[in-house]
Amino acid sequence: MKESTSNKILHIYSYSDGFQTHRYIKLIAICFLLIMVSCKAKKQIIAKRVAIDTTSRPIDSKKVKLDAIRAGQTSFDSFSGKARTKLDIGGSSNDVTLNIRIKRDQKIWISITAIAGIEVARALITPDSIFVINRLQTVYLKKPFSYINTFAGNQVNYKTIESLLIGNAIPELLNENADLQISPDSITVVGNLQGLVYKLMVGPGMKVTQTNLSDQNAGQSLLANNNKFIQSGTRIIPSQEAN
């Protein structure tokens, strides 16, 4: 199933960081931190009397909720869209646009454009490598995927990046150790994943409305908001109109 959201802005990312280094590589790393068929079994009719198990089995309500959230995430084979964030260029903060294409579980292509639509950087991310072109400084970088972990923490993997860009829940956050705070119209998932404190807010349709990540030891935090959702084919995906 292909999903396309051309001319839409998918996410508005904001982040804070406690140190400065390789700003274009860090931008990409932080932005990334910064997106059923049931079968009924045939029952054989048995004439003889059988014992009936009357033992009541408690329902694991947490598991039921987590399974429902997983089922509510966007399924796709390929994806294209845009995202916006801010980049410090020459000491001033500038709005930049990320043009994104994704082939699920394989590749993420990103082009970063800034003032007057000028491309300032381009990146290709795969599960085992990262390629970056910094056009402003004429720098080409080829590194293993683990290079992103030096900026974004060891908890980040390719699926983490893919989920954030699509607006899906990060799979590792939906674990049995997480705490669920349930209200009539939302579910809040909070926990700590190897030092990464997270808060995931899930709204109607089990769609992620906010992902909040904080690594206090590294002095890094990320807030990704999905403020609006649109219908794209048979899927409901996060979107916000471009200004």
C-alpha cells in the first residue's frame, strides 16, 4: 500500500540540545529522533461429554491497550512527504523543510532546504549506514548507522527514525514495563527505555498525537506533535497544512 502526502507538512518538530557539534549531522539525527485479517477456527462437534473449564482468566488490560495502539499505526510500503524544523545557520535560527521519501524497512531519503528553497543538505539512511552531503560546507560523509547514536543515543535504531517520520508510535516504547494513563479520549504511555524518558500521547483512532523524548544524561530532548490528521486513501495520517 503506497501512501503519498505531497504538499502537506507532516510534523512540526522542536528540540533542545546541550552541546554544539556537526550541526547538520545533528539536525538529521535529532529530527529522526524527532510517522487484519482474522481467521475463525472450525470447531469439530463432539458427541461425548467433555469437561468444561470454568476457571476465570483475568484480562491483561495493558496488553489489550498496547495491542490496540500497535494495530492503529499506519501501514505502508512506500511514503513521501514533508516535515519542518529549525536550523541554526550563521548564528541565526532558520525554518527549514525536510523533503522525505521512505521505502519501508530499507531506505530513507531526505533533502533539507532552507532560505529561498536552497538545498543545504541531503541524506540517505539505511538500517546499517548513513550518507550525508553538506552543500554549504561541501562535505560528504559516509558512516555506519551507529554514528547517529553518538548524537541521538543508543536507543535509536532505523525503525525509530522511520516511525517518527511517519508519525507512528516507536515500537520499543510500547512495552510491558510502560505505564498507561487512560482517559475517556486518550491514552498516555510513559516510561524509561535505557535512560531515555518518554511520554507518548495517543488520541482517537489510536493515532499518536505527541511523542516526547528526553535523555537527561546527554542533555537532549525532542518533542514531535501531530496536530492534525487527514485521510489518504484508506489510511489516516498526521498532517498540517503548509503556511
